[in-house]
Amino acid sequence: MWIVVAVEVSAGVVRELADPKSFQRGEEYFAAGHVRRISVDGTAVSATVEGTHAYRVRLDVTRSGLRGRCSCPHDVEFCKHCVAVALAWLEQAGGGERTARPGGRPLTEKRLRSSLLDRDPEWLVDQLMAAAKTDEVLRARLSVAAGVPADRAFDGRGLRERLEFAIDVPDYVSFAGADQYFHRVGRALDEVERLAANGFTAAAADLAEYAAQLLEDATERVEDIGGVDDAIARAEQIRLAALRR
């Protein structure tokens, strides 16, 4: 039997979770409109916080209170990006306060696996094929499972085009448009990083090197030179990590 407990979340609760500097910077990020694509699923909130890089944030309302996780490298319990997302979520409530009731939990991996094993194999294949139509990495992984060598399984032409679209801008990018520009660049580099994480390291290294070259060529057309340098450094990190794998 589940005991349902109401948990109230307010700006005061968020302030207590973060250190003063993180709360102040989170307020600034929130006020500047850096929180994008908020998604609420029961007692879980996810969003992207844009800056020089785009970071993914997830907040969970548990029986013990509000918990936050962020993809940023900051070593704090509740970072500025978590603060920004929490404040944006509270603003959606209108009154600046949320009451959540943590109840049933999603299926564990073990139970989900058990459920899928009971499904008709043809249904599972249909689901995989449908997902592979929009996920190039998944399609490549399925191709490897079917016997295609890894160095031939991934067709990098689509991702190469997306890198060009994100990075190679024909017009000058001012400081005002830099956030949007680097968000596109960050998402394209996320794809290259995911490619390496799934074992397609040679393709990832080549594409990361190509992205760095595009960024070098775009330097004179982007006002935020520091942002370009950060993006080049990230592309190089992805390339080196792929080579090490």
C-alpha cells in the first residue's frame, strides 16, 4: 500500500536547496529566458537551459522534497540551472507554488524487460523499425547486430549536413543571436558525442574534426569569439575521447 504525501514546492524551498550564488545566477538565467522546452510528467520536470552550452535538467518531487540533476559539470547539489528550471516551473503555476503528490512509480528496468519478453516478437520488431526511421544511431546499431561492420553501419551524410546547417552561417551572428546559434551548435555536437558513446568512434572522430574546422571558418562571422573557442574545444574533446575508445 502506497502512502501519498503532498509536497509543496516554492521559491523559498528552491532558495534553501541552492547556495546563494547558485540561486542568484539561476534567477538571472530564468529572468533572461534561458529555460526552454519545459516538460512535466507527473512529479518529474525536465527542461533545457541554454547558455554557451545547452544543459539538460531534471527535477523530481519525492517524498523527501525536491531533487535536481543537471548535465553541467558544476559540483554542487542544486546548481544554477536547476534553480532556473524550478523557477520557470513555478511561474507556470501562476501562484509561485506547486503541490505534488508522489504516488506510483514507473516500471523498473527489470519489470519493463519482463513485460517486453512477453510481447509478440513481430510487434517488437515493428517498434524498433519505427524508432530507427528517425534515429540514425539506433538504425546503425541494428545494422551491426545484423552483421554489417561498424565502420559501414553508420551513414554520416545526414549528421554532416546538420553540422553544416548549425555552424556554417552565411550572415554575421551578433551577441544578441549568439545564444540561439550556440544552442544549435551544441545540439549538433550532442549528436556526435552520442555517436561515439554508441561505439561508432571512427565516424564520431571524423565528424568532430569536421565540426571544429567549420567553427574555425565561422570565427570571423560570430561576434562571441569566446563561445566559438568553447565550441571548438568541445569538438576537440569529443574527437579525442572517440579516438581513445
